Amino acid sequence: MITAIVSLPQITSAAVFGCATSGTGCTFKEVVPEFITAILKPVVPFIVGMTVVYFLWGVVSYIKNAESADAREEGKQKMFYGIIALAVMLSFWGFALVLKATFFG
């Protein structure tokens, strides 16, 4: 049991980050790109998808409640915030990719 706990960092590092196979451990320049690829890359499409669903919810709300001015305004507001959130998220993701390419090759 103690051996499993002590060797857990090496096992997980080898499984997630390819740099641990060299036997010298991982440097910061090796870990950051691997972290971005392994952890953040699957998360971003999910969050973008949720934002698109929120935007579409606003579109449906706007169309469905065409006779009510208050409901239409609520649908417009959801569409507006959905577009703003999508633009901000994609901008930050692009900025993160530029930083990754600039500093980590």
C-alpha cells in the first residue's frame, strides 16, 4: 500500500505526460503544453457548446414569445449575452494558444 502511494506521482505522470518516460522528470516547459492539451482542450469545446445552447435557448424564446414584448426582450438579452460570452471565451482560448506557441514552441 505504501509503495503504491509513494509511486503514484510517477505512475500518473507517466500516464498523462509523455516527458516522464525519459527518467529525468518533467520540466516546466514540458508540463505546461501537455497540461493544456490533456486537461483544457476537452473542456473548451464543452463550454463553447453550453454557450451555443444558451444562445439558441434565447432564439427559441424570442421566436416562441413573439406576441409578448417582455418575453421577446428576455430572448434578445439571452442571445446578446450568449454571443458576448462566446466571443470572450474564444478570444481567451486563442490568446492561450498564442502564448503556448510563443513560449513553449
